Amino acid sequence: MKASESKYNQCVYFSSAAFARKVEKIAVESWKPVGLAPSHGYLLMHVIEEPGVQPGALADQLQLQPSTITRLIEKLEEKKLVVRTTEGKLTNVYPTPKSKELYSRLKECTHNFHEACTSVLGKDETCRLVSIMNKMADKFED
């Protein structure tokens, strides 16, 4: 059944969740070549682009809770893709040489994801949708 045919199609919760599940499926498929979940991949790219970034900044950029960021970092540490250092009260996250070698493949995953979405939604619709979702998410800020 299509989401638009559901008896809950007027509910923001059910409609956004149905959409998120479909997008997640595309994202997971797009990130398979590097063996990472999308959230791990985006976090790793940010660490590579900003070596020494603090977990709080990662949480802000990725719009995730600090506890989620900690779990993601721990998984990437297990894979030897990032290292954490502590300087006083500050924790910094750095990429490893192994992760730097992955960078071009990570960027390719984001490109493939974008292409997969635009092939379904169209380029203009994708851009409009992202813009609208960002504006709406901002309205829910604490």
C-alpha cells in the first residue's frame, strides 16, 4: 500500500516516518560499499574534514544526541577509523590514516545516495524537499 493510501496519511508522524524508512533504505544501500551505516559515514567524513573536532560539534552538525555521537565514535574506534584524545576537559576526535584512505569512497557514497534520491524525486523536488524539511525542523528547535 502506498503511504498516500494509508488511513493515517494526514498525520505528520506516520507520513514522516514512512518517508524516513524509505530514505533510510536507499541510504543504507548507498553506504554498503564502505561497510558503514550512513550515520557512521557522515560522522567520519566530518572528522576527516575537521581533524580534532569535538563531540559536541559533531552532535550539532549531525543533529544527534551527544550519547548517540559517543556510540558512533566508539564503533569507529573499534574499526580503527578514528582516535579520541583528551586534553584537560576537552575531547577531540581525529581520523586515522586508514580513514583518510577511505575519504574518496565516502564522498562517492554521498554522491550515490544523492543520485538515487534525485532519480526518484527529481533534482528540483529533492532540493525543495530538503529546504522545506530543514525549515520545518528548525521550527521544532528547543
